Amino acid sequence: MTVITESLLLRVNEVANLLGISRSAVYRLIGSNQLQAVQVNERSVRIARSEVSRYVESLRVKEASA
């Protein structure tokens, strides 16, 4: 049996803490489609942990090619 120790979906404030940015900056990233979010109910959005990793990796690629 596999036990998941970390949440697969993160709250906006958790993503903000991980990236060291504000909550409003996370919402701007979502609004500009740089960070994909999922709507879990009419008031809540979550971001997959893998999506945060993908976003960070996309930043590295841009820096390496500049």
C-alpha cells in the first residue's frame, strides 16, 4: 500500500510560500497561464505540486537560453 505524505494539490498561499512570492503574484501567474490551476469548488483553486515544479523548470530553461 502506498502512503502519500505530501499533498498533490497545494493552496495558493502554499505555492506563494514555496516560490517566495505574494499570493497576488500567484494569481497573476494563474491569470497569465504561466501556472495552471484546478478549481476544486466554486471558491477554491489548487495548484498541482508537479505544476509548480514545471513552472520553476520553465524559468531555468529561459535563463539558460538567454
